[in-house]
Amino acid sequence: MITADRQPDQDPSRWDDHVLVYETVFEPFSTSFADVAITALGLAPGARCLDVGCGSGGAVLRLAAMGMDVAAVDASVAMIERVKVRAHAAGAAVDAQVMDGQALKFTDNAFDAAISVFGVILFPDAVAGLREMHRVVKPGGSVAVVTWTQPQHYELAAELRAALALVVPDAASASLPAQLRYRERDAFQTLFREAGFADVAIDTCTAAINAPSARWLAQHIAFAPGMAAMLTGLGGDAAAVLEQFVARLEQAQGTGPVALKGSAFVGLSKVTKPAGSPITRL
């Protein structure tokens, strides 16, 4: 069960320390899923699209390169600063703001579409976050959300668990990560329904974390607050666990490039609203 307390990955300030390593290690993985979601949105150039929980900006830059009018929000100050730097370097006019996705500072019906890639599903109140996306998207517009599924097939976590079991056989099981709350199709459908959507189409897709070597991946594995906290919690055993992680991967995939697969749901829904519904937040 998930505790009432926020987990490390749910604390925006803790992401400030992981921006560049997240961008290097994890963003290419997450952007593979973002590409599926963006394609599903089917937007034409000039459409106004919002990215909620945008992280270091992988999906934002994709949308901007396609000619979209993009707004990006994240509660991590450092993530938004990184998005601004990358957008400027790319010559993209992105409206990037530090903002709580559970209380967006946009008017109703301000966007043609919205996307959230492993963002809104981390919020302490994910229903409120998705409800806000529903509020700010025009009737007939689309919302796409990416969440994890099939955690038993998330090879990075599986390899770390196997390495941990070899080093610390009696290690206590960790609590369920918040981002796995919607790993089952029924739970993901319920999230959309509770946020005000009539229905949702859900597809499952697979991508891989690609790294130049197992050892490089071990050296950069603290790409998120939860991962860093887990390693810190191992104390003196952390180095031995990572050595086992490397050894297992090298035995399976060699000392060169490695790839670790994972699966995600991409949920897509149209926004429907009663005619003449009032603007509820400025």
C-alpha cells in the first residue's frame, strides 16, 4: 500500500538535484512513450498544447519542433529552468512555468490538447491533476496521459531487485511506488472517469533504456529522487548491490551497450463539457 506521506519522487524540490542525470539517462526512455502519445493526439501545427509535469522537456521539445504552440509546467524550479535553456537553444518559443499541476493557473478551455508523461500520475492527488487538464482543454480537444504498467517486466527494477537479493537476502520489500497506482487498466480507466472524462482509449507500448554500458548505467542510476533514496537507504551495501547489478547485466548483455525494456499505458480521451460551462479558475 502507498503511505499517506509523500514519497521522494512526489516531492518537486527533490527533483531539482536530478535534472541533468534524468535528462541523460531517463528522458530518452520516457520520450519514446511521449512520441506515441503525441502521435495519438493528432495535432496540426499551430495547435496550443500543454505539457503537465514536463520534467526536463523531452516531450515539450518534440511538440515545439512539430510547430505546436507549447506551454509547459512543472513544480520543480530546476526542471523548468532546464526547459527554458533547451527551448532557447532550439529556437523554440515555449511558455515554461513553475506551477502546481493540481491547480493550474490557466483559464478554462485555453488549450487544444494536453499531455502528461509520467507526470500527473505522480501527483499526490492525481485525480485533481487530471481534472485540471480536463478543465483547461477545449471541448472536443484531447488529453493523453502516460503511466507505467506491467512492472514485472520493467527490467531495470527487476535487475536491481535481483542484485539486492544477492547482497541483502533479507532486505525488506519497499512500499509500492506512487507511480504504479495506475498499472492496472481498470485503475487507469477509473482515474480518467473520476477526473470527468467519459471514456478513455488505452494502448500498451514498450520502449527501452539504452546505455553505453552496464557500468555507465550503474554510475548514473540515481536519476530520480526515489532511486537515490533507495540507494542511500542501503548504506554500505549500495556499492555491492551496484556491482552485482553490473555483473548480471554484463553476463547477459556483455560489456558494451545495454538495453532494459519497460512497458507503459498511453491513455487518450476527448474532452466533453456541458454547453456554457463557466470559467472556474483564473
